[in-house]
Amino acid sequence: MSSSKTSNIDSLGEFGLIERLTSDFNIKNRTSLLGVGDDCAIIELNDKESLLMTTDLLVEGVHFNLMYVPLKHLGYKAVAINVSDICAMNGRAEQITVSIAVSSKFPVEALEELYAGINLACDTFHVDLVGGDMSAAYAGLTISITAIGRVDNNIITRRSGANSKDIIMVTGSLGASYMGLQILERENEVFKANSNVQPELDGYDTLIQRQLKPEARHDMVELFGQLGVVPTSMIDVSDGLASDIFHLCAKSGLGCQLFEEKIPMDDKTKLTAIEFNISPITCALNGGEDYELLFTIKQEDFDKVAGNPNLTPIGYMTSKEDGRNLVDANNELIPLKAQGW
Amino acid sequence: MSSSKTSNIDSLGEFGLIERLTSDFNIKNRTSLLGVGDDCAIIELNDKESLLMTTDLLVEGVHFNLMYVPLKHLGYKAVAINVSDICAMNGRAEQITVSIAVSSKFPVEALEELYAGINLACDTFHVDLVGGDMSAAYAGLTISITAIGRVDNNIITRRSGANSKDIIMVTGSLGASYMGLQILERENEVFKANSNVQPELDGYDTLIQRQLKPEARHDMVELFGQLGVVPTSMIDVSDGLASDIFHLCAKSGLGCQLFEEKIPMDDKTKLTAIEFNISPITCALNGGEDYELLFTIKQEDFDKVAGNPNLTPIGYMTSKEDGRNLVDANNELIPLKAQGW
């Protein structure tokens, strides 16, 4: 199938491939307010609210390794990453459907663990499981979740709404999930070499937790409401800060300037990165799976968020011509590269 | 993993497994009007309309065989079966998301074929592709589609609404899709044995078409509106008439009596069944994948549908105590068995 006349999927990348496959599609229903290209689709509901819709696929061996990912955590995470996409449009998730393709090597008890995690996430994020499908598979486990939610029309936040000079902010801290993954992979390699050796996970709990059981920041969406702030653009940090700020820049037709020293990372993440000979800033820029919210606000709104320990200003939007740059610790301007993992 | 302490997935069946896995879940949002257990979930929209939501998974080697299923047809069918679920609640589909997990052995051109079929179905059924996800997979192709649509509140049709003495009806004809599958599998076996032999598909076009490119009966939903008929209960025929009438009986707390001689099957289907030494009625009862609508109406509505060539009365609902029966060609009462393939 890989003759010179055909193209390899990997050569296009996920975003390029989706663009190529969906470029011929047109929108026919007036209720389809926004289609492919943001964290969620927007569907018309009424004068007050819109519906948000998003979907994510998790494939064993690609997105997770059952050697070290407990099924309960996996179920939780599968829901959280969908809820996170709804948060990224400033909305609240309400319903999900869950479809599973699973090989018969999994006993019912394994699926019960998975669904216990899904149920826990449904409680945590106040969403209802309203449907799904279940199929045999020749190998492995594939989880497909679709979430819908609602957002008030006057606070819908798209990727495309940023303006030049808007302040770029991020919730929580970045890089921990990626370092958690490094720990888990290291100990898994040790275990594969000698199954009598106990994994050394002590002291890395917070990092591992961020990787295995990430939280959707629905609390931050609530906080925006309390502070009276409507972000001008927003995305959740799934591929890494660099890749995700690129999406905000591209959709808003702008450039950006980030400050390395402002980017929030906790000490444990930095120390562990150094232990692994990884530059800490690389974890934040390219690690991904933080599921924090990356957003922009108008300068005049800064007073409303200044000093809040959950919200950190990390730069500002510039004109497209200024490019996308990072001011590093030596005060030098470095062009950003998007490089998800 | 298959020690005496664990349970095998296959031992429960799809419906039993879903019930076991989701029995602990509770509904938390007042907008979740109906959850798991019908063709679609029902979500509150406004006084006039509700939202319908459904999802289906297609797995290579389980639901389709790429030896004889063209990717364009597969894409079309994947959309049609979701639209069919929305039709089964008397609604109209408006948006879909499409997620694909695919091994890198598929060239981009293969995915373009798949998406051409999805696009054709979007045009035919007037739905918009508004999102999705794409992932690598170690093997094969998995397609997960979620559809949402709308239905006027006064015509929502659940599986649970039938009453004793309601007339059972079905759209179109049954069994053709199953015989189409038998033809394709027979010719595939011949081809595998000797790849120089041309497949004998001539004359079987209509059957093969029903299998490869089924239509969702959105035209019948429109017809109900024109005739001023609101079915009391409805389901689409995906698992086979026997299995699907069981769902209507179970959800409505009733029994049924079907008449073999009334069940609509075209001559080609009957003749081909005989050629394969299959009893024609078995195709209709247990074949499945017809994607016709099986529904019940009040007796007083019968005048509105009588004589319409698209709508065939095949029996009536009875009390639960009377059981679920078929009156066969010899006028004998035979208990129905649900037996999807």
C-alpha cells in the first residue's frame, strides 16, 4: 500500500491530516455555529445558551500503557480530558457517551475498574453518562468519549478571539504530567528488566498523579465567573504550551511573547527534570497533558486576576509579524517551536 | 486473567455487560431527560424541542471486512447507522463527530475514500461534521461516530410507549442486508481459495447494496409528519426483527404477536435465502442491519397509514402474559427467540 502513488499518514501529522480529510465538507444546518477547529463545536440552543460538543479517542499502546496505568485512573482521565475541552470554551460539561472496543482478554472485572473511574469522574465533574456502545476488538482497548455541555452566549471563548497586547495567562502549573510519565516509563523499564525490583515511585506522587489522574479545570471556569473575567481566547494545554499557544496565535492571526521566568512550574517538576537531564522549560513547552487552561485577557481586566495564586501571567499577544517568541532566562529572544510529544 | 475469580466478557453479552457496568451511575443534571437504554439519549432544550444523542462504534474484523467492504461505503454506513438511531426516536439528525483510530498501513488516499463516503452521507442526511479525533492504532481501523439531532417534544418516540393492541408496523422490507452479507462472504471465500476467479455478484446488486450502503429512513420520519401519525414506540431494525421487537416489548412491558406472512421481504431476498438453504423468515427475524423502522401505532391511527406501500402492518402488541409469538405460515403459534448475529 506504500507505493509511490500513495501518501503516508504520518507525513501529514494529525492536524494536517484532519484538515485534508475535512476540507470538502460544508455546513448545512443553521444550528451548526462552529465546526471543526476549536476545542469544541458550538451548536445553537437559544438566546441565552449554546451547546458545546467535543470528542476524544484513547488507544492502548498509543495513549496509554496498561503496564503502569491503572484502569480506574484511565477511566477518570478519559472523561477529564473531554470535560477539559468544554472548560476551554468557558462552558460546563453535562453529558457524555462512552464507547469501548475491547479484546476478550479483559475480564469483566477490568471493565468494572474502568467504569468505576468513569463514574468517579462523572461525580467530580457533575456530568451524566447517557449512552455509549461496546464492541469486541481483536486486540487492546480503545475508548471513545463524546461530551456535550452548555455555555452562556455572552461568555463563549473561542481560540480566535485574542487581540494584540492581550495578556497571556495560564492556570495552575505546567510540566508535572510529563515528568510523571518519565518516572512511570523509567520504572516500567526497570521492572521489565527485573520483575523482582520494586518500582521507586516514592516522592514522585504529585507528578505521577498529574499524569495518571489529571483534573479538568472546571473550578477555573467557575472562578472566571466569580471574578467577572471573560477570557478573549482560550485552549486547554494538552499538547504542550508551545503547541497550544500556536493554536491561539494562528486562530487569532497574532504573534506572542512568552517569558520563561514567568511560566509556572513547581519545584518537584524542575528538580525531576534536572534529574532526567531535561531542561525544565522543555517540560512546560513541549511536555503536554497538563490540562491547565491557557487563555488571554484584555489588559484592563488584569486588576481582576492580579495576585490570584491560580492564575499566572506569562506573556502577551503581539502582531503576527512579530512572530512567536520566548524571552529566556538570559533575556534573549528565542523563536518558539511547537513540538508536541 | 481468566482465573476462576474473573468473569469472561462474552458470557454476559453486549446488553448484559452494559447494564452491569452502568448500573451504579446516577443522573445529576436536570437536562438529562433520558439516559442509557433507548436508541438515543434525550437532552432538554426548550419547550418546543429536545436534543437527541447517540453513538456507534465500528471495528474492523468485528463489524466489517475490508476484503469486500469499500471504504467509501463504510464511511457512508457509519454515518447512516447513527442517523438511523435518531430517526428511531422520530427526530432529525443535525451534527456528527467522527473519530478514527487507524494503523499506518492505511495510506492517506484510503482515508480520503472513507471521508468521501462520510461526506456523501452528510449530504444525503443533511448533517454537519463538526468535530472529531484521529489517532494511530497498532492494527486495523476503528470508527466512532456520535450524532446529535432534534425532535419536537410532542412527537418524541421512545421504545417504552407502546400499549396493548397497538399495531406493529415496519418500513420497507427486511432480510436483504443479511443475504447481501452472505453473498459477499461466499464470494470472498471463493476469492481467497483462488484469486483468479471473478466474484459472481451479478444479479445480487440490490442485496449487496442493502448490506454495504444502508439508508437511514429519515424519509419515513418525514412521512409520519405528513400523515399526522406519531408512533407510540419505535426502534430501528439493527439486530434483527426478533431482537428488536423484544426491546419494544421489554421497555413497554408487553408481549407481541407477529404474522410470518405479513413480514415484508422482497422476492430476491427470499430466493437467495432458499439458494443458501436459509429459511427466508430467519433472515427477517435474525438477520439484522436492515435499518428499517419498527414501530407501533394506535389502532385508531391505522386509517392514516393503511395502503401506504412503505408501511406494513405485521402484528400487534399483547399483554406481557401472552408472551412474544409468531404465527407461522401454517397458522401455528411459535414463541419468538431473539438471536442477533
